[in-house]
Amino acid sequence: MPGLIPVLIAAIVFLPMLVEARRAAANERAQRARGGIEPAGDVYTMMQVAYPGAFLAMIAEGVLRGGPSTACLMTGLALFAAAKMLKWWAILTLGSFWTFRVIVVPGARLVATGPYAYLPHPNYVAVAGELLAVALMTGAVIAGPIGAIGFAVLMWKRIGFEARALRSAQQHPQGPLGAILPRN
């Protein structure tokens, strides 16, 4: 890939990620202030490394391989834009309830509007789209599938963890989640 393209791809990937991280941190503080509880046993620590790591590996592979065809680059850009739009629809729909961490506020109701009226996990669908898009934009034929499959496994575990946390909160709206949830 010509020198500027990997830098642009990195900016397209990591600048929004920084904005999302700031918003998630502010929302996490808000959740905790409302009595939110973060159950033990989440895969968040692994996700925190694997998510940016997958993108870095794809960009590095793209540099080493010389990048994708123009068609793959443009398709990846379009898919990335669509994935970000879906992600931000989910973020805006959840408002202060959108976080990187699983934090359950006792008594809070599940959101069933916006993209959640159509998909159970639109944020994770968007993340999968981002990973596929960057693999296309960089021509990462090895790091792309490995990163996407590896992160899909983490998302699958996270979805199960979230479901248990939410189920526990609904069954015991006033109880401590950490004492109720089974450990992973």
C-alpha cells in the first residue's frame, strides 16, 4: 500500500474508536452513579486488547502485502461506513446505557427501539462489519479472518455473559449481581 493509505485507514479506524472509548467511559461513570453493577467474569479485558490488535494486525499485513485492489478498498470503506452508522444508531438509542463494559442498573428496562427493534445485538453486528471492512480495505487475507474469527468468539462469549447478567437482574432486581451470576 502506498504510504499514506495505511495512515488514513488507521485514522479511520482508531479516531472513532477513541471517541467511542471516551463516550463509553462517561457512560460507565453514569451507570455506576445510578447503582449499576458490573458482574464478574466478563471477557472485556481480552476484548480490550483483541479489538484494536486485530485492526493493527490487518493494517500491518496490508502494508506488507502491498494492499488490496481498488475495488476491495472501496467496498471496505463503504462497509465500514455502514457498520459505523449501525453502531452509532445503537449508541444513540442506548444513550447513557451504552458502555464497553457490562454494567447492569437495577430496575432499568431493556431497550427495544431503534436497531434493537430489528436485531438483538446491533452493536456486535456493527463490530463484525468493521472487522470485515478493515480486512477488505487492507487486503489482510490472513490477519482479517483470524482477527474476525477470534473476536467473534469473544463476542459470542460476551453475548452469553450479557444475557446471564440481564436475566439475573430481571429475576433479582434489587440483589447483587455478582453473587447471583455463575462464573464463566
